[in-house]
Amino acid sequence: MSVNANYCGTVILLRKLVEGGYCTKNEATRIAALIARQTGVNIKLPIT
């Protein structure tokens, strides 16, 4: 599977975690940015 597809799944998971109150939007955004940098993703998706 491509890194972009994996990143999409990760963002969906982070959105659900924010909805459920398990992390804040700010934390989820930082996690998504870190993963994007480490994996070389070339798309950007908002957390909300």
C-alpha cells in the first residue's frame, strides 16, 4: 500500500480519537505532521 493511502487511514484514526475525546485537535495535528514528515507523504489532510 502506498504511503499516501496509509497516511489517509492514519488521519481518519486521528479524527476519531479527537471526536472521542482521547486527544486534542492540536495533538492530533502535531502527530499527523510528524508522520507526514517521517514517511515523505505528499498530500495534506486536515484533522477536522
